[in-house]
Amino acid sequence: HIKNVVNYKCKYILNKCSAFYSVFASTVLNLFSKFLLNKSKQKSSAFSASHTEEIVNYNSLFIKNSAGEQANGGALDLIAVSIAKNIKCYFYKNSANDGGAIYAYSVRILINNCTTIANNADGWSGTTIESKGHNKMTFISINCSFIANKGFWRTINLQNAFSVRNYYTKFIKNSLALYIAHGKEVLNYKCIFISNER
């Protein structure tokens, strides 16, 4: 039950479990940190958090992290987080069964000025982002790029989202760029979709 956690300019490299795991925290900040080449069998290989009020990943790198066959979220595995903010982050070649880069359950997600490239999921879900939960879940992307994220199914898979809003976001050469089921409102404002396929 740690109240606030700050990871500043930290490097998590070649760990064989979740490089960082947090539960019941108020705020977790990952600032200018690097999560590289971590591999886990049960949780996200890079960063896992549950029952946390706020998570902020700022100017951080998530590169070539992989979760095991039964695990979710190659870079981030988030469960029951009030809000997760990803700002100026780079997700490259992360992989998992569900949610190649990010797996989120009952989480409000903000992605701002982030780049996600060549992330992969083996299951029937998001090669980059898999997000599920109740009708309070929201997803917002602002000025982001989703490029060449491949897998068996969808790049961004959103289930039961109350609100989905994409502003100035690019979807280029992905597997089925954006899939939304049981959403209540969807806005794509000045977005670009190029050469995405199923």
C-alpha cells in the first residue's frame, strides 16, 4: 500500500518477471524511463499495475518486451486503474497473447503524442491495445501514430467503452486499425487511416 511511486530515469532491462509491479498505489510516475527486453511468463514483462488511482508514463521507452503465452500486455498490464496517461512514449516490438503493447481492464486511457510501431499479439485481440471493462471506460488518443502493428486480429480493440475519441491520430499499415464493440460514443477528428488490413 505505497501511496506515491516515482521512477525517474530508471532502466529495466532483461528481467524475467514483471520489471515493475504496483498494487493499491495512489500515483505511479514513470518519467524518462526505459523498459527494454524484459520477458515474463505470467504478467506484463515491463510494467504491471492494479487497483491504482493514477499512472503516468512520460517520455518513456517500451522496447521489445514480451509477455508469456497466458499473459497480457507486453509493455503495460493495467487492471482497475482510474486513469492511465501515456505522454510522449514510444512502444516498439512489444508482444503478448492479448494487448501486444497495452492490456487494460476497467481503465480510462489517455495516449498523447505517442508512437507505437510493430507491436504484436497472438490472440484474438489488440496487437497494440486491448481494453475491456465496464461502461465508465474511456479511450483518448491525441496526435499519436500507430504504424505496422501486426497480429492475428485487431490493432486497437476496445470493448464496452463509454467514450472513444481520436484526435489527429495516424493509423498506417496495421492489422484492422480500430475495432469498437458496445461503445456509446466515438469521435475520430482529423485522423488518417492508410493501408490498414485485416
